[in-house]
Amino acid sequence: GVMVKLRISALLGLLLITACDSPVSPEDAALKQGFVGSWRFEYKDEFERAVQGTIRFGQDGQFFGVEIVKGEQGISEDRFSGPWYVTDGLLKLNTNNINGKTLGINQMVFFTCKLSAVEKRQFQCIDQIAKKTYMYVKVENAS
């Protein structure tokens, strides 16, 4: 609720001050710890196709996701994974493997979004370049 949002804006204020001190601030570490587990997401891609999936943020700093796209050509499914980070209130996913194929350094997909409205069971992430907001909802046990 409101208290959580107030606490987060206070944290974000602190982050701006302490960002220069250490590679991972206690606030980022706490945020990251809260994301460990599986989350469901859905959105419309740039072609207005419905995309949904789950992503598991591992304690070991690796994520694993499955994304299903429903388009005119039917349904396609992608599995993707790589390291994930929380720094300065940003969630960063570095996809280095898609459908079992390891990507070269120039093929890796880097996704960064600004964390917002973070609660225990859901959070939003704003892609400031694409002007899109993604909503993630906690899943008890994702396959």
C-alpha cells in the first residue's frame, strides 16, 4: 500500500545518494532478494500480439523465462536465460541463451527497466526507451 510506496521512494532517494559508494547498495540487495522466485507477465508487443510468460529469478543471479506469443501465424514459444541484476532501482536482464542456443557477445539481449510500485506479490517495471510498463505478478510454483 501507501507505506510501501513511501518506503520505496525514500529508498530511491537514498539510492541516488549512495549509488557511488558500493557496487550493490543494501537497498538494491534487499530489492533483489524480494524478486527471487517466479513471476507471471503479459503485454502486447510492437506488432500488437499478445505475449505472456513466466520468469524465474534465481538466488544464484541467473534468470530463466518462457514467453509465448500469440500471433496471426499461431503460437510461438521462446525460452531465454542469463544473469540478472538490480542496480540503482533498475532491473537488468542480460539474455545470453535463447531456446538452448548460447548467444555471442554481439547477439546478447540487454533489457533494463525502472522498478516501480514494488510490492510483495507484484511489481511494475518501466521501459523508458520503449515507453512501456510491464506488470509482474508472483507465481507460487511456475513450471
